Amino acid sequence: MYGGCGLGEINVEGKSIFDFSSAFDLTIANTCFRKREEHLITYKSGVSCSQIDFFLIRKSDRKICLDCKVIPGESLTTQHRVMVMDVRVKRRAKRRSYSGAPRTKWWHLKGEKQGIFQHKILEGGFRQRRGSANDMWERITHEIKKVAKETLGESQGFGPSGKESCWWNDSVQSKVRIKRDCFKDWSSCKNVETWDKYKIARKKAKKVESEARTQAFEGLYQSLGTKEGEKFIYKLAKGRERKTRDFDQVKCIKDEEGRVLVQERDIKDRWKKYFHNLFNEGFEILPDSNRLDIGEEDRNYNYYRRIQEHEVREALKRMSSGKAVGPDNIPIEVRKSLGDRGIVWLTNLFNEIMRTKKMSDEWRRST
């Protein structure tokens, strides 16, 4: 964060920069190199001088930063000096080994595979006897993951490098695999026969890729006029904007005095006080924010109305698809595809939670 080679004493503005750097794991490049005082001054007006311009880099990029200094004889604007940083850029980046966590291919939950998945779940998952809410939830979650792995398949956690998922299919993958095998054969024994086989396989692979890409884009162009096409374009633009987003668009969590909060406990307390003031604004007598949590002995569970199946069905209809998953990594589309028997099971689960006053342990880790 701070290299220890700054200029003068730290004021309030400098403290806020340090808090911001600590919150987002950044390093102040100006303070990492020992320089003369004249090479640290970024602002000079008469006899007053200070260091107010900084280079903030990611902590992982510290090794590529060679030097950072101020050029005293040059001026960027009035009274501001030019600050430069030397960076080592490699022509060919070293390929990092990445082991992704396996992911279930939930996007295959449609058509014939959806019918097979639903049949297996309804035949095996809901035949278990009823128990506690935690046991019911863990049992059906384990069954859903097991059947999904067998029916839908499981990925390695990351897609093929440089391949577009909109047109990459099994046919293209098989042709590319054949081309790679032919290339390995030619690399091991370089002769005319293996080279001809490799050229034929490479030509076929390029042809299949071109056909698949053309077919995929034709379908995409036709779907642009529909509602699903508009959602796809918006999702694509949002994803690209998120990847190119820099730190200047990050909003920090600050306290009432404007200081950046770094500790997780302080951030939670700040949110707690914010919602307490938001929901209780306009009341003359407000409860103490330190006693917002109601004790178990103060709660009244003598009477509760049982949750009905039509209420669960209506709640599932209102839930949007394509949202982020919870700790169980199961999307909401799975719950919707289970039909009436799935709604009956969810209703029994909710009523069991109301009766025993205990929810699933996995729900407590959800946000």
C-alpha cells in the first residue's frame, strides 16, 4: 500500500488516499522508490510545495513497475509537474495455470434433457420421508446436484480459450480434437503422410467452424427483433462494460464523517445504522439501534398461519430467471421446472420451518 518514501507529513486528504488504497488492495507507486526531495514534489507554488499527484497500481502489478519519479524541469499544467512511471511490459505473457472449479451445465436444462432431469428428480428425490428442515433441504439439494451431473453434465470451470460459446458446439469440438491429434502425430514423426492428414483435418475443422459461426450469427440476427434478443444484447453489453470498468467507478462505503471503511465489521455496522434510519424516519420515538435484534424469548410463536401452495406458486412466478445462485449453486429455473410436486415439497419445507422455528444451515450463509 504505502512504500514509506513519501514527502512531508500526511494530512487528511492523504489519509483518505491510504484508506482507499487499503480497501481495494492498491499500491501508491510514488512512495515505493527513494528519491531526492525535488523528484517527489508534484505541486510547487513559490515557497510552498507538496505531493498531491499519485500513481495507484494493483498490488499484483508492483513487480512490473521499475521506477516512478517527477521531472522538475517540465510542467504539465500551471504549478503541476510531470510525473512518469517506468513499466516493464513483456511481449509474451507467461501462461498461468488455472484450475477452475467444476460447474454443472444448467444451461442444458431444456428440451429432452429437462424432461429426463424432471423424471429422475420426481421419482427419486421426493420419495424420502419428511424430517427436519435442514435434513429435507440437504437431501433434495444433494439429489438435484447428483441428477444434474448425470443428466446435464459438468464443465471444468472455464471455457476454451479464444472460443465463442454462441457457436462452439460438439461437432466443432470433435473436428478440432481430430486436428490436434493429427498435429501430434506429425510432430512425433514428421513425414509426408502425417502432414497430409493434418492438412485435411485442419481444412475440415475450419469449414465446420465457419458453418457453425455463420449459422449462429444468422439465428442471432433474426432474434434481435424479439424480446429475448433485446435481453441478450443488454446482457452482452453489460458484461463487456463490467470487464472494462476501472477503479474510478467504484463507490466506497464511508461513515457519517466521510471516512472510508475497510474492516468488514465496520461496513456491516454502517449498513445497519443506514437501514435503521431509513425505515424509522419520521417517527418521534426511535428504538435504540444497538438493540435492533429481538431476543428469542421476546418472539411469539404461539400462532402462525400455514403457508398455502398457491402462495408458493405465485412467489415462484414472480421470481426472475437468470439471477445469481445461492450457496447451493442451484438456479431458480430448477425449482420452477419441478412442477406441482416441487411446489408441494417447498410448501412442506416452509411450514416445517415455521413449526420448528429453525431454518436450514445453508440459508444462514446466504446473503
